[in-house]
Amino acid sequence: MSKPRCPPARVCVAECLSHDIFTQGDTWDGLRTNVKEAVSAYFIDQPKPSAIRLHLVRDEVLAVA
């Protein structure tokens, strides 16, 4: 998994760059739990990866005035 985004007061989302896996959580910890669950469900009939790398991306808009 990669590209998790967790803006303040919003839901955290994650998408996998190499497989069709997407999930979300209300908090960073919730997202981590859901990522593990989504990866396990995706690889139910095949070997699961030994590790999952999460890379936090922060999308921020700054006012210029």
C-alpha cells in the first residue's frame, strides 16, 4: 500500500500502487488496521506480502495574501 492521505477532520484514505486495493479509516491507526485487513482479503488465495509500506502524503493549501 502507498499514498495514504489523512487530512485534518476528514477520513484517511489509502491506495495500493501495484494492486487494486483501496481502503479508508477515521484515524491513522484505523487506516493501518484497515490496510492490513484489505491486503489480507485481497491475497486470500495467494501468498500475502511479508510487509506493507505506508507513505504519508499531506495535501495542504496555503493562502497567499
